[in-house]
Amino acid sequence: MCFGTRVTSTSKEVKKFYNVSKLMGKTPIEGELTYNHANGWAHPLLWIIPQESSSHITPSMWGIIPQDHNGADFKNYYKNAARYGAGLNARSEKLFDHFIYRFSAMSKRCIIPVNGFYEPHTAPKKFKIPFYFERKDKSIISLAGIYTTTKDGYNTFTILTKAATPLFKKIHNTKNRRPVILNDENVQIWLNNDLNQDDIQNMITDDLDDVAIKAYPISKDLYNPKIDSNRADIIEEVHYKELEIEY
């Protein structure tokens, strides 16, 4: 599952990449919303491109909250929802029938622009090794997601996941999942109001091919709560003798 991302492109760079402008909602922000390690469990604000205003980026909190809840009470909600993954990821297989997701599937899809993301590999003797994933051309990754607007006006989102493709099955080998990464030609189509259920499912199935993605192991500091992992060198490659796969 995708619980950590890297977002180093500034809002200006994101706006240029997608040819959009900035739309500020109710949620106050500080700085550029850039992170070397955006830890989902801290529920950071990230830029999303929402279907309802697809020519804009707007700040949104990572961890989807039902639309009939108050976003101002997010701390209590996330505390109670932690055992269910705190809304950080949504299984695309449940997109049209889950009690939260189905309200967003047709009209509140979004794109989450990131520069990379992190997944764990389980080596022999349950030795956990973090891997960093990025596009080989280092361009922005368009993660597919859905969002809600709570009754008091807060935007919250989740990243869609699917069954692992071969690269992810080899590396993310315990959960066997991967985030849905939109193909470049489907980025704007994903936000089209005229899509039907089959159209949406086809884009999830036919997302970015493994051949476009590079992955390699990095420091275990990523998962150490006592060490600051939100730093530039966190994506430097580290070699582990315990690692028995080629990447």
C-alpha cells in the first residue's frame, strides 16, 4: 500500500506541468506543500487536481473522510479509523460499492501529483527494506485518487490501489499491491465528467506500465520514527546483503 510519497515540485512547477492554476479552499496552508517524505500517517496536505475544478490544483488532506463528517474534527476521525488504514488508500476493486468510495467514484475523482513514492520489501527473516519508486524520466507521477468535501468544507483524498503488477509483486511482496498511476494520455480523461464505470475501470487496469518505473532500495531511516526521514538524502540508494532480488 502507498503510505509515503515524495513531492518536491513546487506549486509553480505543478501548475506548469498540468497547465492549471491554483485554487485555494478553506484549508489554510503554509509553504509550498513539498516533502522529501510525506508520511501519510501524519495526514499532510498535498496538492490535488479535483474533477469538480479540473483546471486547478487545490490543497487537500491525505486520508479520506466521509462527506457527512466534519473535517475540523479530523484528528479524532483519523485516530478511530487508523485500524482501517485511516483512509490513505482505497482498493479500486471496491470503488463502486464501498460506503465511502461510491459517493466519489463518478464525480469526485482526482489526480495527486508526486515525484515518487515509497513501498516496503520483505527480505528473508522478515527484514523490511524500503524502496523508492520514480519514473525513469523523473517527470511528475499522476496518481489516481478520489476525494470528498466534508460538510464543513474540507477536502480529503485517498490514493487508489490495485493488484500488483510484476515489478511491484517482486518488491512490494507482502501486500502485493500498487498505486494506480495514470498513463499520460489518460491524465485529463480521468477527470472527464462523461466517463462511465467501464471507462474508469479500464483506465485503472491499463495504467502506467512497469517499464516506465525505476525502483531501488533506500535507508531504513524511512521507517524509524525517531529519525527525521523528511530530508533530501532519504532517496539515496543503499545496498543490503539481505536483499535477494534484482531491481
